Amino acid sequence: MNNRVRELRTGLGWSQADLGERLDVSRQTVNAIETGKYDPSLPLAFKIARLFSLTIESIFTPEA
Amino acid sequence: MNNRVRELRTGLGWSQADLGERLDVSRQTVNAIETGKYDPSLPLAFKIARLFSLTIESIFTPEA
DNA sequence: TCCGGATGTCAAGCGAGCTTGACAAAACAC
DNA sequence: GTGTTTTGTCAAGCTCGCTTGACATCCGGA
């Protein structure tokens, strides 16, 4: 699963910790998602999409 | 997280087992998602959306 | 030069997502 | 009214998603 989270976050000048706060998750979780260690849960994906005012499909793309 | 999976599935005349096969998950997983026991992972949500040719947002809606 | 913020990563722990196997009950066919 | 299909649900087990706490590195600014 590829995603544009880092691109969207840095575009707003936020640190991983900043984004974590706004999403109510730890900065390690943000880092893990950005570095592809694992995919977010569906509820977290919705939170991310809402925060950036985008659709899930425009942020995340399955690799296969 | 509410979803329209059951509605979409029965609309095509499929059993939970049928849908499970097409998604490569067990019928128990389909049942659990339809009955709200837990949310699908993000990759599975993508598979479901693609199978029904819909967006994730049009199938799943966060309750909050 | 030194310090603070930012990032990457590890470990241990817990609940969520998924598995197979099983059984009971409801719904459907004939 | 019997038999098959479908659905609901339980249990045990494994991995993933997320947590806190910690440590190393890498930079940018005073």
C-alpha cells in the first residue's frame, strides 16, 4: 500500500508529532505509516482523509 | 463504522461464502464485517470497493 | 559549539483482524 | 416434513495496528 501522507504533511509544514496529535495517534504510528511499515486501520484512514479534505482513494493506493 | 456490504452482496444474489471467495477471505470474516463485529483492514476495504465498483467512502461510513 | 526539534527504530505489550474447525438455528427447496 | 443452504456464533491461534518508553542520529539556530 503506497500513500501520500508524508507529502501532504510536509506540505503543511507539520512534524510527524504534529500530525499524530491531530489524528490522536502516536508519532511512531505516523512514522510507521509514512515509511510503509504497516497500513493504517480503516477508521484511521478515514481520519487522515478528512484531515486533508481528500478521499481515501486519492491518498492510499494498493500496490497490487 | 457502518457499511452497506450486506445490501450490496444480497443485491447480487451472493451468499456470504460467495463474497468471501471473491475477496479471498473466510465467510466468517464477511459475516463479522456485515454484523459490525469489526472493521475490515484498509487493503480489504479496497478489495470490497473494487469488487462492487464503488468508492470506499460510498460503502463505509465512520459512525462518529 | 552546543542544544532542541525532528526522524528512525527497537522492545514489550495489548486489542483488532483474520484463520480453520465446529455446531446450532433459520431459511429454502422439493 | 425431510434435506440442503445459509447464517450466526464460538474457540483457539497467529499476525497486524497501535501504545509507551527509550535511544541514536541528524540537522538548524543561537
